[in-house]
Amino acid sequence: MALRLGRLGAGPCWRAVQGDYGRLRAWSPRGASARVCRLPGTAGTQARRGLGHSPSAGGGSWLGTGLAAALAGLAGLAAAAFGHVQRAEMVPKSSGARSPSPGRREEDDDELARRCSAFMTSPVTDLRELRRRPEDMKTKMELMIMETQAQVCRALAQVDGVADFSVDRWERKEGGGGITCVLQDGRVFEKAGVSISVVHGSLSEEAASQMRGRGKVLKRKDGKLPFTAMGISSVIHPKNPYAPTMHFNYRYFEVEEADGDTHWWFGGGCDLTPTYLNQEDAVHFHRTLKEACDQHGPDIYPKFKKWCDDYFHIVHRGERRGIGGIFFDDLNSPSKEEAFRFVKTCAEAVVPSYVPIVKKHCEDTFTPQDKLWQQLRRGRYVEFNLVYDRGTKFGLFTPGSRIESILMSLPLTARFLQNIMTSNLTLYDES
């Protein structure tokens, strides 16, 4: 029999394999009986036209996670890589105050300044430009991701209680920029990054090739294809092996063809990667995401949950990266406003889906063997991101990319051991 790596852990070890996560079985090296977790919302639901009901919604985006995640990666954890240690800066209450724009009420401008005062720093886009187009989706999305960044950072900093988030503003010479917030070596979190990017310019030939590979050929003008992309991306790695890693990102894209037609879509998702499977945590996480999705239609959660399961698959290991969540891309129906409201609801579910789990486990006792098992599981996390993640691969081969930002999802520490077999830790119950 192969060496049972599960002996390194003091609690239930797990290995997720192909199949629906409606049933997960945790195996304990101490001989504890198996525990079965039935996640809500896995039963069949009545189909309805609504969010995500488009020809490409179930099978992948014609641009998809390649450019999507790569541009989200532009707002990665560069601050962590360069060892920034400044405290998180907050915009002064007076920041952003300007004379009212023509045709606009002064109280409207004051409201924008008030919203911005709660952000980690001022928006990427100049406030004068945001004021000029208050109803434009680009304005709405940028303000939403700025608010989400501040909410998540404050919630995590409160849980940690010791470390602060550093704030790193960066600019992209081709157009736009981003804000990277990093908490590192804290009491609870080994590394937590919450980053946004708001970029624009012309798509590279590599991006255009990805589009053609996905069946979408857009008409260029003078060899150029103007685009705007913005999103929020986060990866959180706690210190305690019993507190799971969490990742989320939400993004918006616009691409303009030579004839002036504009194509738009949203993408994103949220997923959980525990070192040790905990039934209550899995149910809480998935239930919270399901409740958010159900506000916009009963068919959304099962569909986007399956998409997440299929995407985060380490093929060469025959394993899933974690216990899933939701994932979607190329969301362009039923309307831009309704799709935005859905994404906003999902972003608002991040804190309640994850923070209670971290609070529950951040003080759990653990052994050196538990920590080693966490490091080995993080090695699997690294394998997926470097071998299979389309956004990571796209970004690494894109000229002018910020490598540190693209590799934002990698944990601060991980381990790889040779001649270790874990095939005996298959826990999925198909019965």
C-alpha cells in the first residue's frame, strides 16, 4: 500500500475527485466514521430564461477566463512581492470634492465624494470622468468593485486584529491601472490580497487569437480592437490549517468593433479550498452562494456550481482543487443592468460566506503534522494555477505584464514531497 499521507493530519483528510459535490465524504485517519454533506440546491430545478441563458453561457466564453483572469491578475499581489509595509491609506473626507459638473446637482457630486471616502483609496478613474457618466456601466462597476474591496479588507483586518493592509496603486502605460491591497504575516492570515484593476486600450494579437479560438471573430479597425476591462480579484490564505483558502473575482468587459458595435459581458466566481473538509463549513459556504444566486433565478446556482467544479480540476492528479463554489463567464443576458445586479449580489455574499468560517477556526489547535499537510495541499493549489489556469498562462505570455501581479494567487509558502501517493484518500461517495 502506498504511504498514507493522511496520517500527517489530526483531522479528517480529503481528496476531491470527479463528481458532484452534493455528496462529500470525509475520511479520518483516526478511523472516525464517514460524514456525508448534502449541499442545498443540488436537486433538479425548473429551467427558466434569465441570467446566463445564452448560447455560450454553459460552455465557456469566447474570450473567457484567459484574458479575463489575466486582466484581473494585473491587480494582483505586487505589494506582497515587493514587501510593502505601509498602513492602508483612506481617502480624506474632502478628497474628490470639486465644483458641480454642468447640469448636475451639487448633492450628486457630494454623494460620489461620500462613497469614495469609504474606499481604501481614490478610484482608478478620475472623479471628473466618473461624474460625467454616472449611468455608464463602467462607472457603476468601478464603484462597486471599489466598495467590495473596502468591505472585504476591513472584514479581514478586523478578524486578524494585528496586521494592516498595505495599499499599492499602479498604472498601466497602455491605459488604466489598479489598486492592490495586501495583508501579510498577520495573526490569522499568512497572505491575503484584494486587488482591483481598471484597464483599457487595444487587445493584443494573443487575446484576439483566443477569441478566434472560441468562435468569435471581431472586426478590427486599423489592426486595433479597443477594449475596457475592470474587476476585483482576491486570494486569502490563513495560517491555521483548519481555516480554508478562499478565492473570488468579478469582472466586466467591453470590446468595440470597427463598425462601432460594442460587445459586453460579465464573469467571475467564488470558491473554497480547505485543507481539511468540514461538513458545516461546506454547507455554510455553498448555502450562502446559493441564496445569493436564488435571488436572480432558481436555475443559476446549479449551473454555475457545476461550471466551477469542472473548471477547478487538476487533471494530472485526478483531483479537484477544492470543494468548489460558483463560476461563470461571458454573462451577457438577460440585460446589462440585471447581469450587473447579479454580480453585485454575488460580491456582497463574499464576506458572509467566508469570514464566519475563518473566525470559527482561526484559534483551532494544530500540530506540525497538520501544518505539513496544509503545505502539501497548497502545493496542489500551485500546480493548478501554473499548469491549468488559463488566466495565469495568458498573462505570463503577454508582453509588459506584471509577473508579480499575475502570480497573485500563489500562497506565501507551499511544499512538494516526492514519492508520496494519495490515491487512497478518495472521499467522494457516488452512492
